[in-house]
Amino acid sequence: MKRQIRIDFCDFWRWLDKHDNFFFKLLSERFDVRICDQPDFLIYMNNGHTHRLHNCIKIFYTHEPILPDFRECDYAFTSFHLDNPRHLRLPYYVVEHNSPTPLVRGQESPQALLAQKTKFCSFIVSNHHPKRNRNRLEVFQKLSAYKRVDSGGRFLNNIGGPLPGGYPGKIEWMRQYKFHIAFENSALPGYTTEKLCQALLARTLPIYWGNPRVAEDFNARSFLNASDFPDLDALVDRVIELDRDDAKYCKYLSQPALPNNQPTEWFDRCRLLDQFERIFDTAGPSVSAQRRRKRLFSLGRWILVKRYHLR
């Protein structure tokens, strides 16, 4: 008989289905998961302040470049490499594409993959930050001066409107391109989002900038890493060289997406479930309960929650 666990979710995106999401499905493999309004364990994100109303054991998750605040949460799952027993690394691409199977290379011929590439380069950005994302825009502009780069996001869209179909639609659209610009919003150790993973799933050649430890996630020989080049001009020159030389291009396509063509530890569901097992065995008051004992009433947390829901 599975151990019953009373949990709830809050401060996620507004369309979260509490009974149909990565964490509920994962936990249901080992536990009898019950969603309730007064949970023993709360899993929350950074999209609100409702978590402040709870005094149970709180588990923070984010796919943004935000470090956990252990004054507010008892445990955390983020993409960072933190030496803390209360934290476990969980990159966003694992949450979004939780099975590594499609990333494992089979008997695909790189020449056959190349034959399917009818267009030059793709680009998908919806939220552009001029100060943080100047490199991404510069590469887009430099490559566009060489050949047309199709932009399928809301930013610089030139295909008649944003791509439909969610992530599966994006991957299918990228399959027809030889290259894809996959720049992260931040270059922080461990911060690998879905961008590189989606391009590799589409069997295109990603042009990447971001996580300096990305080789721990994906095979460094399966994509172009901007950090391997002295500047963006050298990176763009390499893209143009590969576009003009099929043999050199196919060497990249022949590489597996994963190191040694094997799923990494980040995809290990037992690793995640074992951490949750440790969390559920937690004894003693939560961080929130301990803080509450130090003050009889905290008006601030109620004001923040009310302000968020009135927006």
C-alpha cells in the first residue's frame, strides 16, 4: 500500500492542473497523493505570494534564474548546482520533456536528416529584454544579413504570426531548419532551460549561449557553443562555414544529444523521488511555523497576497 501524502500547489501559472502536472505524476509513482486545502506539504513557485499563508513544509520550485530563499522554504528544486541537502537540481527541460528517450540517438543518418532541412535558420523569442539579450539579437541580425532567419515567436516575428501548437509545434517547425538560435536569458551555472533541448529534439544544429556548465547536460559536440568562440563574429563565421560545407555540418548531426548517448542523472526519477521521500520524513516544525512563533501576526504576508490577486 502506498503511503498517503497530503499536498497542494500554489503560485504556479494560472492554468496549472493540480492533478495533471509533472510533480503530481512523479509523486503518484510512489505515493498515494491527495490534493487538499490544508496540506502537510506545499509545492509552490515564484508567481505569487499565496504560499505565505501556509505554515506547513514548503517546497520551492522554479525554472527561472532565481535562487531559493531558505528563510521562506524548507526545501527547493531549481536548475542551479547548490551544495545544500535541502536543495536538488531539477533543470526545466526535465520538467517539460521528462523522458530522455527521444534524445537518445538511434540509427539516424546525418545525410538523411540534412535532406529534410529545407531552410536556413530559426529563431523563437517572445519576451525580449534589450539589456540582457543583446547578444541574441546581434546574432539574429548578423545571420539575417547572410540569409533569411525565420522568427516564429512574438519578437521580430516574420512568418505571419506566433507558432501554434505549444512545444510539440515548435519542435516540429524547427525540424525543417539547419540551425536554430538557442540563447538563454542568463548565463548562470546550471541554468539550462528548454531552449537547447527542444532544438536537439528537432535534430537541428543549435547555436547556444548560456549555462557555462551545459556540457554536464548535453553533449558539447552536438551544438555550437558561443563560449567556445572569441566573439560573436567568429561564431557567425562558423555557422556560415558549416552552412556551405555539408560534410562538416553532418559531423554535428552525427553526434548524440546526450553525453555518451545515455540519459544523465538529472532525468533519474528515482533520484527525485528519493529526495521527496526524505522531505516527507521531515520531523519538526517548518521554517514558516518557526518564523510565525517569533511574531504573533504578520500583516505583510496578507497584504502581498491580496495585492497579487487584485492585479
